[in-house]
Amino acid sequence: MSDETSQRLEKIEANVAHLEHQVEQLNSVVIAQGKLVERLKKEVQKQSTLLETQELDRIKSNNAKPPHYQ
């Protein structure tokens, strides 16, 4: 192989190695964000359920039973 071809090949290999490293880093970030999104979804669902329960309790406490039910 000529010296120029060898240099070009080394440059390409270095670029590929750099890109592989970047892909691994991005993959780690995507995985971490996916876990965070799932955790946040569960927390939102929990808060939504709690709020709904509190709202139903508030409505029930504000609506007095008719006299014939007491």
C-alpha cells in the first residue's frame, strides 16, 4: 500500500472509532432518559390518582346527604 493510502485508511479508522465512541455515549444517554421518562410517568400517574381521590373526597364532603338518607 502506498503511504498516502495508508494515511487515509488510518484517518478513516480513527474517525470510525470516534463515531463508535459517540454512538455508545449517546446510547447511554438515551437509556438513562428512557428510565427517567418511565419513572416520571409513574410519578405523574400516582399524583393524578391521588389528586382524583382528594377531589372525590372533597366533592363528597361538600354534598350533604338528603334528609331521608340520614
